[in-house]
Amino acid sequence: CVGTVGLGSSPIGGGGAAMAAQVDEVLEYLSDLEALSFYGLSHGLAKIQKLLERADHAAIAKAPRPEDVAIADRKEELLEQQAQLRRAMGSLVEKPSLSKREKPLADTFLQDQLNKLQSQSAVAGDARAAAAAKATERLQELIRRVRETAPVPESKEVRTIEASIKQQEAEWKEVSPLHDKWQAGRHNFKSNADLQTFRRRYEDCKKGRETSGARLEKALCARRDEAASFAAAAADAAAKAGPGPGWSTAKKASAPPTMR
């Protein structure tokens, strides 16, 4: 995802040129929608919406910030990209194949569309009432599908990263207190070799924890191969379950007789 952009948090410095470059980065990220998962599309839509909010603010502010003016200058591009994003997300919920993370995102997306439609139909004339009622029924059906469809497994890459994060957190609970004791002079290592081994272990764990979040976000945003995800999840489940109850007996029965 566009995790390095930082849109929608604190005001971004650097002026209009820097903001224009960041808009370019978001639009470039969204240039290939078929490569993005529903999670990635949802996060892209959130980025676009925050940019459009700043563009709207620039239009009404007496003294808008240069970076907001730079966004307002690209509003038409952003609106076009927003429409494309919504169409792409809509196509994915027609026959939902969503992960546990994606199901609430899809539900929220559809609820937002439903609320918008209902607010528009409330002030629409009789001529549009029938069409609005049909669209409302369609959205409600999609919401039902999303809620009732079982979640699909995450990609193998996502699950591998999640497992490494869990392992890093467990290791951090071990190495971090020991590192603090060593720095405070309350722990000595038997040799310099032991010290250097521990320091490498500590630094590797620290670096892994610092970078794993961005790696996980990138993996979550990528469109997954559903068949490969199911196959990998089944293989992992089989590995955790271990051999069946008859495996040991069968192995013993097939073993050659012992020579005396």
C-alpha cells in the first residue's frame, strides 16, 4: 500500500510541489487496480477520499495552504480515480471472495453506498423512486452475501509474515529486557563472542520488528491467487495436525525384519 505517503494524519510540509509529488505517488499506486486485493483497493479509496477532503477545504478556505491548493488542482483526476476504485471494489463483492480482514471493509463500503443512495432517493422525484428502490434492494443483497460468505485464507506470503511477526514478538520479550540489563551494567556475558552474538540477535530482531509492518501491509494489498492460498492453508493445517493415527502402525508394519 501507499504506507509511506502519510496522508490524512498531521499536515504535510514541503509546500505544493511536495504535495503534488505525493498525489502522483498515490495515483501511480492505483494505476493497476487488478493487481490490488480488496484490502488494497479499500486503502486506496481511503487515501483518495482524504485528498478530496483537503481539496474541498482549499476551495472554501480564505487562505488555503499551498499543499491543499496543489491537491485541488488535481481534483478531476482524483474524482476519476475514485470512480474507478469504486467500480473495481463493486466487481469484487458481486461474488465475494474475501479474507477475514476484508469482510468488514466490504461491509462498510457497501453500507456507505447504501446510505448515500438512500439520502439521494429521499429527495428524488417519483420518476427515480423505482430505480432507487431496485438499487437499494441490490445493495442489500450484496451486503447479505458479504456477511454470509465464509472468509477465504490470506495468501501464503501474508501468513508467513504474520508468523514471523509472532516469532519476533516472542523473541523481543526475551532479548529486550536482557539488552536493557546489559546496558545498565546489571548483566555480563561470559565472553566477547557471546556478547557479539547477542547483539546481532538483538539488532536483527529490532530491525525485523521495524520493517515487518510495512512488509505485511504490502502483502495484504496485493491481489492473491485464491487457489494457491487455499492449497497453502490446507498444507499448513495438515502439517500442524501431524500424521494420521494409522501412520505409525503402517510404518512399523512395512519395515523389513531385523537381521540377527
